[in-house]
Amino acid sequence: MTNNSEYPMEMISQMVFAEQRTVSMCAKQMNIPIYHLLDDPFQSNNKIITHIWGAKDTMRNRIGQRKLFCTTILRKIQEFFPEYYEKIKAVELFKCYS
């Protein structure tokens, strides 16, 4: 973040830095090992990772899209992390989607 005063035309480089690089930089500073989940983020057989970066604005502005996303994610949590499903769907924010 030092000397990051550049203001790019697209605003994407700041989001990438803030949402992705900061965590890995903090982990490195604290000697915490980190790992990647996918060898290739564009692999077509990915059924585990959900990438929502480009859809955030759509979900913020369209309640139908937000509801579809949240119900889909809750189903994924139930399938892949069943031990957390009941706790997560009990959160007030998610009750309307479960």
C-alpha cells in the first residue's frame, strides 16, 4: 500500500490489491503459510470455487440476482461444509434465503 497513489482509469487494480493481495502480504509478514486452491483459476472443471468479483454490483442493485446467489451459496455450504450449514442459515441476514 506504500506509495500507491496512482489513480487508474478502471479501479480494478485497487480492488485486486485490497481484496486479494493484502491477505497474502499479511500472512507472509506473520510467517503464516498460504496456499492456492486452484492451479489454474480459469480451469473449466472447477465446481468448488465461486468467483463473484464481477457480479457484486449486479447483486447490490438487483434483489433477484442477490437472492439467487445467496440460495446457491447456501446450497454449496450445505453440500461441502454441512457442519457449518445450520449455524450460517441461522444468521439473521441469511434467514430469508434458506
